[in-house]
Amino acid sequence: MAAEKYVIGVDFGTESGRAVVVRASDGMELASAVHIYANGVIDDRLPGDDTPLPPEWALQDPDDYIAVFQNAVPDAVRESGIDPADVVGIGIDFTACTMLPVLADGTPLCRLPEWRKNPHSWIKLWKHHAAQPEADQINSTARTMGETWLDRYGGKISSEWFFSKALQILNEAPEIYHAADRLIEAADWVVWQLCGVETRNTCTAGYKAIFQDGKFPDKTFLAALHPDLANVVETKMLSDLAPLGGRAGDLTEEAARWTGLRPGIAVAVANVDAHVTVPAASVVETGRMVMIMGTSTCHMVMGDSLHDVPGMCGVVDGGIIPGLYGYEAGQSGVGDIFAWFVDNAVPPEYHAAAQRAGMDLHSYLEAEAARQQPGEHGLLALDWWNGNRSILVDVDLSGLIVGATLATRAPDIYRALIEATAFGTRVIIESFENNGVPITELVAAGGLPQKNKLLMQIYADVTGREFRIIGSSQGPALGSAMHAAVAAGAYPDIQAAAANMGKLKDEVHKPIPENQAVYDKLYAEYVILHDYFGRGENDVMKRLRAIRNRARGLA
């Protein structure tokens, strides 16, 4: 009888990295370990520097990622009790677009003393929104020049994406731009560190770097943005993309020492945290939307034909599963909004009550909010605390709560914020369906649906669709392990891996008709506010931001 083989998935999140040991034959998760990034999200000051960063900046330290390999991977293997020699492959997923400038050998510029105090030498995290002027320039130039690829991204390129961030570096720190031999996604950079081979994966290239129909934007367009950007593809990127599930290379001796694994095992091509989760939820067909719900939410769905959907983040042929068009949309603040409220706006008596009940504050507020009927609190909120990713693609929008009175309590607001994020998801679903991409069912992954039953029922009621939950609390890491299994030759493709390793829970959350009726009325009001504040009729949110920036001396 052949010995069992194992694979490891490493999920690089916003605050930490997690490693999971998975049995290749059936997807059984044997152990996991987390390593918290020492520098976390760098949005105030650079490490060792007292100079404040401007608003909307979000950076990270590449050495925090290496520490995940050095700590989380050996800890997970040790906890699993397996023989490290039985591990045949390792795969990773990452937030995106998270990118950095490096030398030709992969050395990050922020490690070099001459560049360490320049914030542009550091990693720009996915939620770095300070490149909005560059995104605006990319969009206006693309419309003027009639670039057909713009419609593949819902009509707008985001400030979060690759060329927006690259152009910001060039505009604000040309010395960093010219010192960089490469501009690279952190996903591809960590794979480079594991196997010593520089690769570029099709997922981040397609969704975040405008790779469509076999090519990046042409030199004429890039030169129109900035003359020095004309040759960025040839000089600082790779046009030969590596397929998802492919083998990027073999684990190096150095990386083997970090991880405690055998040198020479398969290192899978990098992937994105949201996209890699889809097959982990056993979804390899059209019409079933997988929502990866955490600090933000990514909405992934596949179709068998190409459609332009206003406000989507992108559509890529084979971007999730080979042979299907992978569509992506998203909300840039979900769990972050709930966390903001709990951290900043909940009165002390609720903290004390939660402590007496032996519950964390989120759980206590959820339980209190669950006592209410839909509409009972009299509130309506817009879910734009971190801007709007889909369908408005505007980071300068902000949050709003309407209907508050002196009787409004913390659980009321907590429930209204959950409902707001559900309404935002419904806007996205309707945008897809109105443009030829049907949505039949919702499947949720990530930390939020595992912990918040009220959220699950509200999403089912608001959207009018059944809502299911992935069978793993580590969806991205499981998906990365599945791609590692394909890279190691344990399965011929990701569809076969999903059939044996993917998981869904048995529970199904179904819409409650009487709740649906109330939420339909509230949603109609949400859409009025959404369009009034989000489509330019009233730009008060942007005017307030401008006043704030002037007050801070930033305008």
C-alpha cells in the first residue's frame, strides 16, 4: 500500500500568514499554524522612522512574509505529526494587488539602506489607496484612446491595482522606479524566494495588471501615461505567464531550511486568496458565487461566455478554473467595518455585559441584534467605510448611517452595518445578472460566515438566494494546497483535485419570505442613497475628504 502524501498551503493575509497541512488523497486538514506579521499593516509610520505616512497609504515588510515560512510552516508540520519527507508540494495564495520593487536577484529595495526611508521602496499592500490620481489618469487615458480592455474591468481600473501603484512610484519617487529591476506581485515574489525561479501567475496578471487576450497594455498606451512607463512590461515584468496549478520550480536548499521540508519538492505557481478558494469550496462550474468574506469581501463567479459587467473588478479567461471565464467583484470593507464599530463606537456597558456573559463583543452584539425583526431599528447604512470597490469603483466614498435617534443603541447599528454589506452584495449580484452572468447560489468562505449566523441569514434574506458555507475554515490555504497537489502530480488538474479535496458544509441558509419582503423595501431605499451619493449627484463625501486633507496640510 502506497504511503499517504501531503501538501502544504500557505495563505498570506492582511495581518498574518497561515500554513495548513493537508492530506492529498481527500483534503483532510491535519494541522495549521499562524504567524502574525511583526510590522503588520504599515499605515502610520515606517519601521524605525518618525515621519508620518500620508492618508490612504498601506505598506508591508517583505521580511514578515519570510517569517511565515520560517515559523508557521514548521509549526504546522510539527503539530500534524507527519513525516516531513512525505510532503510532496507547497503552494501559496496572497492578497492582491500587493506589489513591491526589487533588484534583479529579488532583493526588495526596502532592505537597502539607501532606500529604506523612502516609503515607495516598501510593499504596497492591496488596500493602499493613495494611487487614486494615477487610477483616474489610467481610466481617462484609456477612454480617450478607446482601449477595449477597459470594459473587461467594469469600465474602471482601481487604485488598488498594479499599474496605478507602479505609476504612483514613477510620479512620486522616480529614483525608486528606476532603481527597481522588477516590479512584482508579492505572491510571485514569495514563490521566487521558495524555488529561486521568477514567475508571474496568470491570475494576478489578468485581474490586477490588465493582461487580456495574451498581452499587457501596449507601449503606446503606457507612454501616454508617462514616457518612462513605456517599456515597463519589457524591463520590469515578465510576459511569459505561468499557469495556475503549474510547477513554478523546486524547493531550494535555503527554503527547505526555513520550512523543515525536503529540498526539491514541488512549488506551485502563485495564486490569489479569493480565486484559489473557489475550488476549495467544491465550485468548478458556472452560476455559483463564492464570497470570500473577511476584512473585505471578494465575489467570484464563473461563466461560459464573455460579458462586460459595469463595475466588476475583472473577467479573465481561465482566471479561476481552466475553460471558464472567471468574474470578480468585491467590497473593500466588510469585516473591517464591524471591527471599526466595535473598536471605536460601542459604549462601556456593552463591554461589561459581554464580559459577564462570557462572550466576545462581536458575539454579544450579534446575539442582541438577532433579537430584532428586519427594519425594527429604523436605520439604513451605506457600506463605504473603506470606499467602494464594486460597482462604483471609487475609494473616495465614505460611510453613512441614516435614521439614528436618541433611542438608537449599539446593537441597532451593528445590525444595520451587517445589512449594509448585504445590500452591497445584492447590488453586485444584480449588476452581474443584468449583464448576462446568472447567479444561482451563494457559497461563503472566510472567517465571518464561520462565526456569525445572523450575517448568514441576513445575506440569504437580502439576496433571496440560498447561502452555503465552505467546509473548511481555511479556504484559501486549502485551495493553495490543492494547487500544490496538482503541481506535484497527485491530480491531473484542479477540477480533479476539487472533486476529492474540496468541501462544503451540509447546512443551507434559505431566505425567509417575510424577511425578504421587508428587505426588498429597505434595499430600494439603499439604492436611492447608493446612487445619490455614489454617482455624482451629491459629492459631499468627496468635499468632506478635501476639507479634511486641507486641514491636515495635505492638499
